[in-house]
Amino acid sequence: MPAKKFTARWVQSVATDKDREDFFDYSRFDKGQALVLRVRRSGTKSWCVVHIKDGKNKPPFTIGRYPVLALADAAAEGKRVLDALLSGATPEEIRHPHSDKPSTTFEAIAELFLLRYSSKKKDGGRRDRYILEREFIPVWGSQELQTLRRRDVIAPYSTPSRNAAQSLLTGHTAASVSCSTGLYSGTC
């Protein structure tokens, strides 16, 4: 972990024969904080910041790539990120300051599933849409996906009708919809 005061010329010319090497510039920020230039053997260079909070080293926070982000811009962005991290902001809040959390209701995830995957089928996803709108969305549509449990999925079909049983046999259950979209953080 070489420490160095970065210059624009040095950043442009630095290379490594290792898979990845991190160079630290501790002169730009307060004690315990550094601007990091991460250099890969392929020549890719990216900027990170590191800091210590509550006596613990925090993981590096990537702020951009060189040459898209020049040294002066990286230092300014690093200062902004460090100020936000030290004031208690989460990395997600820093990366997406104005984004609202996407809706994770069953209905929203089902729609995402239909757009991303089902629409590519020969029938354009009409059968999947019909099954979801008829059998599943009326039951779980407004429920947050993180709160949907196995018992919630099984309960409406404990005495299944012919159509409900047929829908379940097609493999398009709440679990397949949520897992295939990648938005469900639980175990699939």
C-alpha cells in the first residue's frame, strides 16, 4: 500500500505488474482519510476514498474511474463523499441521493417480471399476465415482497380450485417471479 502525494502527471503514467495495487494520498483530507487510486494490471484506474469511523477502518468507497474523473475532480468528489459518510449517510444514499426506493409490492415485481422475461416468449407473455392477474395479484398485489412468506403463498391454495392448481403447476409462483427479477433479497 504505497503512500504518495498524487500529481496529475503521476496519475496518468502510473502502472503496475500486480493484479491490483492501491496507492494512497493522505495529504488531501483529515487524518485517517485518504484518496485512493486503484490500478489494475490491465491499465484500468479507479478512484476510492477510505476513512476511519468509530475507531474502525471502513471499506473503500469507489467514486469513479480515471480519466473520466480527473485528479482534481476526484479529490473534490472524495471530500463530498467523506463528509457525507462521516455525517452518517449510507453508501446507497450517497450514490443515489434523490432516488426513491423502488416499489417492492408483489404487483410491481410481477409487472417487472412480465416486462423483462415474459414478454420475450412467443405469446408475448399473455398467458403469464393472465395467470398473474387472475390468481396472484388479487391475493398479494399490494403486499410488500419482503413480507410475503411461504404460508401466505400456500394458504389461498390449501383447498385449490382447478384453475388455481393449474396456475401453481405452471411454475409461476411468487417465488419464481421474485427470484427471477433479482429484487428479492431473501433465499430463493
